[in-house]
Amino acid sequence: MSEPNESNREHWRERSQTWAKSAPQGKTQDDTFNQMIIAEAGIRPGEAVLDIATGTGNPAVSIALSMDGQGSVTCCDLEPAMLETARGRAVNLSIPIMRFAAGDMTRLPFADNTFDCVTCRFGLMFPEDKVSAAREVLRVLKPGGRVAYVVWDTYENNPPFIVPRRAVADFFGEKDGPPPSRHSMSAPGILRGILDGAGFLRTEERELRYKNRVEDPKEYVSKGLKRSFTKKVEGLAPDRLAALEEAVLKAWQPYMEGAILQVPNCARLGLGWKAA
Ligand SMILES: C[S@@+](CC[C@H](N)C(=O)[O-])C[C@H]1O[C@@H](n2cnc3c(N)ncnc32)[C@H](O)[C@@H]1O
């Protein structure tokens, strides 16, 4: 097996601090998307679930809350500091069934045939060898178990990225760059091809659209800038930062419904089963 990619590890280590600051302390504010994943994956109380590339605990915390204290949800991520944030959320919410293990998804630190279901929200874009990563999931699934992968659809279909990035580029008089690599799996069929290549059965792939309801758009913009444009905002004088926040808020105007910001998102879901 190949060595984990060091620049990917370094990237997430650096980001873990800003992710910790913008993560919820407990429940996810608008849980619509996590609930869609739970329903699509058919997760039931009593199951052993593994959430890989869990970051600060999405969808793991929502899955654990849906399980009524029965079964287990194991959170796995390359970056231990991400897991600490997820663990803090589990403690604040007094969830006893959550477990935590740092690890690379291409060499999972679990025995064969351990889990009923594996979820992975916005993680499969990162390992170089995605088919190997999917084979690792197949290995740790019990016979008859299933995986639910979620990856981003196109940049154009995802205002959470395109709206602030264009507004930030305009503000600094720069050009918006090419679509970020997080959208590299957006073409229909890529995800299913990986699942088929790894040996999953009854594979499916489809689009998942949802709207994220934001009750405090100002806070959303401010946290988003600190999280996704950390280097750009770090050195800004307070009045320039306020002007930037105002510019990004203005760019969100077409998506306001009264006082609520409704942020459309588009992802792709891939499902596959291990032979029984
Ligand atoms: C975009 S975040 C997604 C986090 C969370 N699932 C969510 O949807 O908010 C990607 C996460 O994948 C993790 N990651 C990146 N490469 C990984 C790998 N090879 N193995 C395990 N986790 C990885 C990062 O540390 C990061 O927490």
C-alpha cells in the first residue's frame, strides 16, 4: 500500500484549528443533509457504523443521535485534532455510543468484517488511490454491509463555494481561479465506477440536492471567511474585514428568503453492498 500523502495530511492539520472554531459545539444547526444521508444509507439503531473522514463529526454525530443509544458510531479521520472536536461534541451532547480512531482511509485501523454500514461525507476526493480506499471499506464491512459515499457535485451547482469565492476575488480585484479540486468527482459515473472497481455489488449513484437554512447570515459569512479564506482575512484591518463581510453578504442577497439565507447545495451519493 502507498504511504499516506504528506501534503494532504499537512493541509488538514493546518485546517483543523479553523474547522474547530467554526464547528458546532453540539448538534449540527441545519441537519437536513445529514438526515438525508442517514435515510439513504438506511441506518438503524443497534448497528455498528463507521464514519470515515468524519472531520468535526459529520455525519457521525447526527447518526449517533438517531440511534437512540443502541449500537455504535466510530469516527475515523486522518487528523487527530479534527477528531478532538468531534469528541467534544459527543461529550457536550452526552452520547455514549461514539468511538474515535485516527487513521488513513486507505489503511483503516479496524479488523475485517466489523461494521454494518460505512459513511463518508466529502472525504473520497482526497486519497490518490480511491479504488484502494473503497476496497478497504469493503474489507471492514460485515458480509451484506453497505457503504454510502458523498462527494461534491460541480462548482457551478454549489453556491456555498462559488458565491463567496467570486465575491472575495472581486473584493481584492483578482480573478476567480479554476474550480477547486473538491469538485473533481462531480462527473456522473465516477463514484459508481470506483465502487464497481472495488468490488461492491448493487451499486447506485445519484444527485442529492438540499438547501441549508441559515438563520444568522452575518455569522455564517464571518465564520465562512475565517474558515475558507484564513490567509486572506488574517492580516486585514477591522474596517477592511467588515467591508469584505459586507461584500460577501451582498453577494448572497439573491438567496435570501426574508431574514433567512437558503443556501442550495448539490452533492453526489454513491451506494454499494458487500456480498452477503
Ligand atoms: C472536507 S472534510 C469533510 C469532513 C466531514 N465529513 C464533513 O462533511 O464535514 C475532509 C476530511 O477528510 C479527512 N481526510 C483527508 N484525507 C484523508 C484520508 N486519507 N484518510 C482519512 N481522512 C482523510 C480530513 O482530515 C478532513 O477532516
